[in-house]
Amino acid sequence: MSETVGREDAPETDDAGVVGDAFGRREDDRLVRGEGKYMDDFDPVGNLHHLAFLRSPLAHGKIESIDTSAAEQRDDVVCVLTGTDLAERMDPFAVGVQNPPEYYPLAVDKVRYDGEPVAAVVATSKYTAKDALESIDVEYDRLDAVTDELEALEDDAPQLHESGNLANERTLEYGPLDEAFEEADHVIESEFEFPRYTSAPMETYGVIAEYDHPTDAATVWSNFQGPFTMHPVVAGALGMSQNDLQFKVPSDNGGSFGVKAHIYPYIAATVIASEEAGVPVKWIESRREHLQASACHTDRTQRMRGAVSDDGQILGVWVELYDNFGAYVRAPEPGNTFRPLANYVNTYDFDAFGGEFYAVQTNKCPAGLNRGYGCHQYYFGLERLVDQMADAVDMDPTEFRKRNFIDADEFPYETPTGGEYDSGRYADALKRAKELFDYESYLERREQAREEGRYLGIGCSAIIDPSASNMGYVSVAMPPEEREKGHPKSGAVSSVTMMVQPDASIVVELDSAPSGQGHETTATQIAADELGVEPEAINVISGMDTNEKAWSVSSGSYSSRFASVGHSAVKKAGERLGDQMRRIAGELLDAPADAIELADGRAHGPDGESISVRRIAGTAHWNPAALPDDVQPGLRTQYTFSMEDSTPIDEDDRINSSGTYGYGVQLIAVEVDATTGEIDVLDYVAVHDCGTIVNPQIVDGQIEGGIFHGFAGALYEELEYDSSGTLQADTFMDYAVPTAKEAPDVTTDHLETPSPKTPLGSKGTGEAGTEGAPAVIANAVDDALDPAGVEITSLPLKPQRIWTLLNESAADGGAD
């Protein structure tokens, strides 16, 4: 069971408002009753046929021939498609890297990962479509596979593409790097390995496509996280105008955490299947397909060097980062590598940073977004390095962090890589975490355990939680001379439409389809406060329709962006609509508009008179003649909020790659059983700051859920491949998703340091727990096993692996 102890220094709020309250989630009633409507419940058109994919059993092989004749002759099959068919109907998906691979929804010349789609069947039902797959005969010429990112860069490695296995390479340098390492009293060098694990959402991918031949247009329903940049990517590949490719995303989405951003290749395939078959087509992904061939974050090798002085000051950090993107680097990658660029110095005040960044292609499933998106991998390495630097100068790891934290009076703070941190009190968060954790007591317990021969350890991590990605970060992959050939890119925006109906009920339309974050609830709270009405008067419409809603290429549900730009758009739309209402009320009450107050469902004038919001709405809709001359009939507004400092990358490769920057500190105590290798969590504390909290219940859920996601990856989950490139964890029997029984008890607390960049002062919060958990667990286990001479440099920390490390260390003589 997790516990929230309070909200330290919460800003004062209007007692009459609902922003800041633990206002019950509006979505939950229908969801817990089983009344949510997910993709497999969805039948938006008649005559639906079903799609199934034949997938490669090999990780690497040439396609010698595909015989689809037997499947095509079946009465229940409408059409069969191969990669060659798709290549004749579309272009490869665009991707912004130096050596772009040709990537289609189906394999064309050869297969490059276990589970890659090779052919697609459209049939009268999903069962007949799957049966028909067995009638397709594919002959392969098996090729050697490579799955390790470092081995893939060797001269004799199997080559996946004509352009090679290295899709992108950048060297970036900021600040006085040479001086930092020359002046350092200690230079710490380490190599860290971060594994693949995924989101495993409750609902897998789902797509329905209907191609309209008379207009050469298509409508697609899917549980996508977009549209964002993927809508133009799909439209461009299909040779369609964006106006002719309509994306619709239902309001209910059974989880995503990033992974559903990569549904777009299946969208393109389903559109072409509907065009060829002449019928609407539906595809629902199986769980095995999802684990085998959807998406996950990159596995990574990260070589790091840290420069530190004798007095414990970090002077600089250098990294060699090798990201394993699998068989294809596909848009929006290599974002996993470059999205955290602005916060690569993390919470620390040093001005020398640099690195070499490699996007490597191997015979694994293509990688993509997963909660934390590049941060959890990086922080695992950096926070392990920070512990090693603290050890080198004989400092307590928490005191070493405090010594190097950016001070509260330094905000707004500009990082050497271009980040513009908005607000923070890192030292206060650490102090609060140590109080809740009873840090000094655990130090004593650790020493006692060591005297008794037990392995007890303490771990700390401190992380920056970026939110509302600036889409300009996609340009980092290209060097300045290449970027000059294109147009600048930037932006983190969100659009909201708000209207008052004639009966005074209020509709708020969002430009996102949430997947459990509670957008409907927090939007209701903000709108209710702005318009002075009860929450029950408001109906929030989430979901997406690219032909009917206001949106932009940064619209969607990703990057914890709703609390930053989404909340801001709702507030600003509410302000604008409230101004209209006050002007109408002022006309009816014969009072200045700026003297009108909206509260309790009424407009109150300065002399004590008031009228109802229903009267205002009725006038706006039913009696336009009574409106002020410059107020249009009806009550409707649309507002697009844009983060002002989300600007393009500069010629020195500096960019503010996110809109706001929350942060968090985690402390954990563990005991390791030397006999079994099992890890017992004794205590876990997390203190987080996401600026102004709109709904504490939702924030607590996001932090706790995020911690468990990272905890699962650190100790249990891994998408493991064998030497031939075959996935070894394609069912939940082998992919070890922990249950509530394994969930640690977590004590959470919150600081609230409002962001000056957003009207409410709110920041994103959905990824902080995940970003800090792998590092804090690794630091704790490393501390516990220090007497045994074991160093933790890779994850996951499964019992067998811990047992092996202990026995190998014992065989080598243990600690020095």
C-alpha cells in the first residue's frame, strides 16, 4: 500500500474553487462499471471485414518467394497483400536521420526481426483471416542476425540495410569540456547497460479503416496517441493530402505509456487493405503480436566519464550513447536519444557536457516511445555515475547531490545544452525525502547489517522530469549544415474549444485522447473555476478527429504534456469565454464588464444584483439583439496555447527540448538475500514537484504508477532475445509483469513550486516515477552488495543474476 503524507508548501487557492482539490475522477464511474468503449467494442461502419498479419519466424532472412494463391482462392478471403504490393502503393515512411532505412508496414525484400509482418489477409471474420494465413507459403533464405548494438557496429556484422546498421551519428559538445577533465582531481569511467522493457498496456493496438473510392479519402479509427507528427508522416507515405486522411481516436484508450504512438505503420497497412478490398477493415492486435512487434524503448549501452574535484564539485560529463533501435529507425525516432537533450545535466549545476550519440539498427523489433522516453535509460547511467563520483571523493551520496544541485535562487536556469528550467527546489525535496525516510536511522541499520554479514543498502536518485516536448528536438539528429536545407521546427501547443449551450450546459473539447491520465477530470476543474459554475454543468469531450477538431503537429497525448499545455489551453479558453459572459452580463445588468464576477452559476454585479448563467446563455443564443455591439451571437471560443520558449534549435545544437521541468527525489532501502538473490524493499520514499497540483488524487496515481513501471523494469521485465534474434518473452508466461503482490509500499510527498511558464503554474507529472526508479533501485542494490565487491552496471536485477554476481565475485576473491 502506498501512502501520501501531504503537500509541502502548497500554494494558497481560492476556497470556492475546485482546482487543487482531490476532485473525484469523472471517467472512473463508467470505466469501473465496464462501460468504457474500446477499439474492439467499436463498430463505426457496417460490413466490417477483418485483417490478420502473417509474421516472420526469422529475425533475418531474404524473402525468396511468397505464394498467396491458396489463400486468395478461399471464399471467405477478400484480398491478400504482400510487401511488394504495399511498396507499389506507397512510399517509405519519412524519418529524419542521416542514413534513413526504407521502412514499409510489410517486409519487402527481406525480414529484419522476429515477428515482422510479411503478408496481410482481409477476410469475413478475424478467425477466417487468421486461418487463411496458414495457406500462405513463404520461402526464406536465412541470414545471420545481430541483436547487440555494439556488435552491430563491427565491420563483419550482418548488415540489415544497404545504408548499413548505423542510422545516425552525432557528436555534441557544450561548455569547457577539455578544461573540465584537465582540472578534475578524479575522472570516473563506467559502462552501463539498460535493457528493453515495454509498457504492456491492458489494451493492445486496434485499427479500423474505411477507404472511400469516389473521393479517394480514408477515415481511420484507432487507439493512437496522436495525431501529432505521425499524421503528416502517414499521409505523405500514402500520397494523400492530410485533409483526405481523417484520423479518429475514441475517448477510451486502455493504456499506452508511449507505445501506441507506433501504431501508425498498421494504420497505413489497414488503409491500403481497405482500398484494395473495397470494404471497411478492422484489425485488433493479439497480446503476442504486441510483445513481439509493437514497440518499446531502446536498449542501450552508455559509456560515461565524470570529472569531479576533491571538494565534490561535478565539473563535466562525457557520454558515448549507443541506442539499439531495432530493425528500423522510424519516426519520431531517434527522439529517444535526443528528446532529453535540454536536461542531460539533470538536477546538477555544471556547464561542461558532451557526447557521441549513435542510433544503431539490429535484428530486434523497432523501438519507440515508452514512459520516460530516453530519460530513464540516461538517468540510470548518470545517477549510478553520480554515486561513483561521490564514492571517489568519500562523500555521502545524498550530500554529494546536495552539493551539486542547482540552487533555488538560480531559476530560471539555463543548461549548457539549451534547456530553460522554469522552477525548482531540489535541495528542499531531498531534505524532505530524507526526513520521511529517516535517513540517519537507515545508515545505522546498514552498518549493523554489515556487521552481521547481511546485505542492506540505501539508494538515492534525483531526476528532472521534462514535459511538453518541443517538436524542434527532432532536428537534433541532423547536423547544422543539413538542417539549413529544411525549414525550422519548433512548438509545444494545445488547442481547446469551449462553448455554452442555450441551457447553460458547457462543452469543453480537447485535442487529445487520454489513456488513463484523467484529462476529463482536470479540464472540468479548471473550466468550472474559470466560469464560476458547478462541475456537473460541464461535459468534457476528449478523443480526436483531425477533420473536425482544432489541432497541430504537436497535438496528442504524450510527453506528460496535458498538465503543461493542455491545462493552459483550458484555462485561457475559459478566461476568454468568461470575458464574453461578463460582457453580456454587464449589458443586462447595466454594469461594467470588468466589475462582473462569475460564481455559483451566476454573474454578480457590483451593486449586489445578479443574473444566472442560464440567462446569459439564453440571451446569447435566443436574443442576439440584446447583445453588446461587438459580441457575436452564441457563446463559443477556441484557444491554442503555445509554450513561448519552445523555439527551434540554434546553430550550436542548443535547444529547450521541453516546455516545463518538474523533478523528483527518491530514496529506497533494500536487503538482498545472498542465498536466493532476492531483493526485499524495506522502505521507499518519493518526493516530487510538478508545480501547481490541479488534482492531488491524479498526481498521486501518476507518481505511484510511474514508480511501479520503473520498478518492474528494474527487477522483473525484459524483452529478451536469443543469439538468433528470436524473442524469448512473447507471452505473459515469459514476460514477467509483476502484480500488486510485488508492488512496494511507497510514501509520497509533494512540493509545489509553480512554473512561471504556464497560467496555472502546473507541469507534467506522468513520467517522473519511472525515470527515477531504475536508478534508485540499482544504487541501493549496489550499496548493499558493496561489501561483496559486486558493482551494478546493468538491469534487470533478477534473483538469478544477483546470485550469479555474488558467486562470481566470491570466486574472484570478493571485495578488495
